[in-house]
Amino acid sequence: MQLNIEDLPDGVTKAILAGRMDIDGASAVDMQFNVLAGNKRALVVDLSQVSFIASMGLRTLMTCARAISSKGGRMALASPQDNVRRVLDTSGVEDLMGVLPSVESAVSFVRTT
Amino acid sequence: MHRRPVRDDLSDVSDAMGWADAIAAEAGLGERVRHDLQVCLEEALSNLVIHAHAAGEKDIALELLADGGNALVQISDRCAPFDVATAPLPRPDAARTGGAGLRLLRTFAGALHYAREDDRNVLRLTVHAPAVIDTATFKNIPAFAEMPDAALRQLIDASATHVFETAARLMTQGETSEFCIILLEGSVSIVNERQSGAFPVANVHAPALIGEIGALADLPRTASAVALTPVTAITASSAALRRAFDNAPRSLHGVIRQLGQQIRNVNTALGLYADGLGALERGEIDQTLAHDLDHLGPNLENFTEAFRRLTKRIEQERRTRAEMASAAVIQREMLPREMGDERLAGRCDVFGDMTPAKHVGGDLYDVFMLDDDRLALCVGDVCGKGVPASLFMCITVTTLRIVAREGLALDDMMAKVNTSLFAQNPTSIFATLFFGVVDLRNGRLTYVNCGHNPPLVLHRDGACTPLASSGPPLAILPAKRWPVQEATLAPGEALFIFSDGVTEALDVGGVEYGEERLLHVLSGAPVRDAKGLVAAVNQNVARFAEGAEQADDITCLALVLPTK
């Protein structure tokens, strides 16, 4: 599991996740997400290279989204693969963060803060 | 069947998931089944490791069987009982992250069954190979009639396949609508759950879409759905459903058309119910209404069926009520009305009356001659209401009449009655009873009191003396004896026996009638006829309790001895 962080204009941060966000994957990036949660107000997580996510990975993302929204910021997930999107659809994460088909739409979603 | 223990730590859960996936791949399960199996295992197992408590070892065991393209899983453990299949789901919101995993498990497992077996939680789940669905079938469902194939295919791919057994619940009234269900095979009953019971409003047969309005509009479920036959269905999350309509907004016309038809049906049905209820109230379903019910057309078939069931229920209830009424009549007939015995003439005046509460009650009284000179009087109160209490009351009256004629001493007699009632008492009903015998030659009263409120002796000067109570009620203890007590009634004195329905009558404000009011009426009454005494008390209680519902039977029995 890899996490690369890129700063975009207007204070937006893009985090690119790659790999399986399973138990091991989630624990590998958990700390980095805690840091993002503490520092960022507009975060886009690019999921296009994530092949798997389930409850442990969701927990990491939801904890981060909750922290960001409690500061008045916004977080969005971008371009999930089909299996991952089915998991996101079911889990109810959309109450906490945006789920958008592309990085561009996710960026404009978090920028309208 | 493959089996593997799982240690109580997340790294072994991770290994177990890898183990399961290798077996799934080996068995040739499809990519999607393998994925969904991983989702289910991660949730179920990590939940046990992180959240479950166990007194000793958790002793988690994982079993896996690949069969016909499906994955069958059993997870068992020795943790505290927790039913993941039906535990309530918290709403995901800013305050908490819980519940997401349970949602995943319930959606990605096409069948989920929990049981507590001995000291183990046993969770059985199946991940089904995706149903092979021809989009053409969906064109018969109005909401999908105008949806392009591509959008429909996308919706189907985003959905999970579920199999429900007969009587399984597909949706629960009041829950948030997080998904809609597309029935592929089988029938479900849509039930409106009311305080008075579940009321079926419609039967729906595959292919059909249910729960879509709630899922689209984010409304709580207005009804529950229960499988009438085994059901195969796909469930689409509200997110997937909304996306499908976002991509093909024109197909919403179909949804609106279906909704419009439903509103029309409801309006027509309301009219029908109004007519029907009117007819039921008059106790007649006339020819025209019967004809209307039979010729409503296919759209209203469901309402016709629901109405028939409602009619049947009302008629059943009416019959029950009629049975209750006849029980009350029979019970009333058990009690003596006029004491026409010529042996009483000129020697005493006796009168009893019972005013039953709303339904059949449990009060009893009786008056009969034991021989030429001795008059038996009793008043009792069977605890409880309704048919069981009234049956017990009838048994008590009959037993008393039979045993009293055996000529036993009063205490032996009551012990025998008690033994007999105790033996015929499967539901542990009990009765309070005052039983007295007056010797009309000398006014001597012998009595036993089995937990009944003390009767009153009315003296000629208007003063009242209660007769001391003694002992527990009848039919509670086997082989119980009550002491015989004595008193003497002087000429012109009266005995007033009553049930607690008199003193515990409530007025509209919830205030009890009480003993003081009773004493006041009795001492103020122009003695001395029995019927007059009973009427005075009954009228006073009725005036006091006017407007309040009578909660208990009211029984009075008066005996007046003539002034010599």
C-alpha cells in the first residue's frame, strides 16, 4: 500500500492511494492519514489505483473525514474502481465525504468550502 | 469443507483472508465472489478481534466451502453473544464511524444467518455468484421501462445478489431506506405494522422493484417486506440507484408514472374502505359492494385482498365479542336473582346484586338454604378478568354449592372447597371469599373469611361493625384451613357483604370511593329492607363514579333480620 501526497493550487491536497486497502494496507497508511487529518482542510483521495477496501480501510478514511469536517474542511474520494465503489455505496460514507467519478470533480467539490 | 482456526489478532485475520482467497481461487470462484468474500471476512473476523469479549479464549474458527460458484462460510467463536445479522445499524454521521462494516457484511453476504449454539456464536454466510440477469426482464418494471440498457447494466453490476427464505424480512418499517430491492424470483408481502398487529397491504410478485421511493427520497420505510416464497433479489444501494437515474433522468418518468398509479390506487382504496367500513358497521356487506370488490381490476387486487382480510378480522372479533357477551349472560345466570324460598318468609329479607364491569368478570355471590333454618351467604372475587376468570368463578360457585350440601363443619367444608379448586387451577387463579351461615332461629352467624374484605354488621342505631378478616384467598395453598368465627345478629340488624369493586370504584379524577363513603351511606340509609340497602349503595357508587369507566365488578349482598 502506497500513499503519495501532492499539493494542488488553492490549498487543495491530493493523496494518491495505490494497492489493497485491507487490514495491512490500512495500518500502513493510518499514521499518514492522521497527519493529513490534522493539517489539511481540503483533501482529495484518488482511489483509482486501489483494488480493495473494506471495513478497516473505511475506518481510516472516515476518521480522517470526520476530523477534517469538524474543522469546517472537506474531503472527497475520487474515481473508485467498480468493486471499491460498491463498498463505498453500501457503507454510507457519502454522509461524511464526497464520492466523485474523477479527480477534477473531487477537487472542485472540496474547493467550494 | 476447509477449516482453519483464527488467532485473536489482526495479522492472523489478514493471513486467514489470504488463505480463504487461495481456496476460492483454486475452486475457480469468480473475481467478484472472491472480492465480496474478502469484504465479508474482513468485517466479521476483525470485528471479533477488535470488539468481541470473551471470558476465556475467543476460539475463533473459520470454515469455507466453495460450491457451484458460491462461497459458503461459517465463523464460530466463544465470545459473548452478538447477532450481527439483526443488530441495529447506527446511522453513519459526523459523530461516529461505526456501522459501516455491518452494512457491508449484510449487503455483500447474500444470505446471513446467526445462531447461538451451546456457548458459541455461529455465523453462516453465503456469497453468491452474481445473478445472470437479462435486462429485458427489467423492461416490465415501470421504473426501468425507459432506462437505457447501459445504465440498467451498470445498476445491476453495482447491486448485490440476495436469497431470502420464506418468511424472511427484506425490509423493516421505520428503518432508513439505504437500498431498494429488485425481485427476480418469488413473491413478497408488503405489511404495514400497526400497534394492533401487522396488516398486509399488498403482495408483490417478481419481477418488481420495491422500496425505490424511500431510497431515492431518503425517507424511512413506510412498510415492511416479508418473503411469501423463497425470494431471489438484487439490492441496489440508494447511491447506485440515484446514480442510475442521474445518468438517465428520462427514466424517472417511469418512477413518477408508477407513483401516480399508486396514489390513484390509494385514493380508490380509501373510498372502498369508507364504503366497506360503513357496511361492516351496519353489519351488512351488500351486493353492490361485493360486486365492486370483485371487479376492481388488477391494480386494486392487492387492496381487495387486504380488505377481505380486514373484513374477516373484524367479523372474527365481533364473534369473539358475542361469545364474551354470552359468557357474561351465563355467568349472570349462575347468580341467584330473587330469594323466593318460602322457608325465608317472615324470617329474614335478603337481596344480592352484581354489576359487571365492561367484560365478563370474576365476582360471585350466592344465597341458599342449608336446611330448614340455616341460610348460607357468600360473596367472592376471582382475581383477573375475562374468560378464564369467569370460568373459574363458575367452578367456584358450583363447587361451593355441592360441597356445602354435604353437611360438613364450616372449616372442613372450606378446606375441601379449597383442595378441589386448587386441583382444578392450571393458571394459578385465586379467589377471595366470605362464606357465612346464619341460623334464622337465633341470628347466630358462623363464618370463614378467605382473604375477602370484611363484611359490615349494621346496628339499629346506624353504627357499623366490620367482621374481622382472616386467612389467605382460596386456591393458592393446598391443604389450607381457615378458622371459623362467630357473631350474632340481633333482631332488626343487617349484614352487608360486598366486593372491593364497591370501595375501589374510581371517579373521573381517579379518586377511590373508599370505605368512609360506604359507611356513610349505610348508616344513613333508612333500614330496613335488603333491596333498598343494595340500591342505595349502588346508586351512590354510580353517582360518584359517573363518567369514569367501571374497572371492576361491583357486588353487594344484604341480609336484614326483622325486628321482633
